[in-house]
Amino acid sequence: MALASIQENDMTTSQSVGQVHTSVSGQSFTVGQSWGALRKAWKGYRIAKVQNDDTKMNEYANKIRKIQGELNIALASFPNLGIS
């Protein structure tokens, strides 16, 4: 009986998570996909910073802020790039 209730809860949870979407330029992504994209953008920013590539740092900083806005979370500031 316990196993049946666990499986039922897992199915309910996966259905509700899969239905939560954010809108990016008319496209629909799950919240999980948006968080994954944010994580990758931060990784790209850190790599660009180590390489002293201001162009890529600006590109990633703008992507990070865009995704953060779509997720309705606090926007990061990048004072070294003049973005706040």
C-alpha cells in the first residue's frame, strides 16, 4: 500500500512540474529548463571572466539578467561591466 501511494504522488508531482512554463520570446520552456539555461549562462560568464573576454562577459551577463527576469527572481548586477 505504501508503494502505491508513493508512485501516485510521484506521478502527480511530475505532472504538475511539467505543466509549469515560462515564456521566452514566444517559446515555452519549463521552469527546470530555464534554471538549467541560467546555470549554463553563469558558467559561460565565469569562463569568459577568466579569459578576460569583455564581449562574451557582456553577452552572458545580459542572458543571465533576461532569464532571471523571466523567472521573477532578483536580477544580478555586474558593476565591472556597468550593468546594474
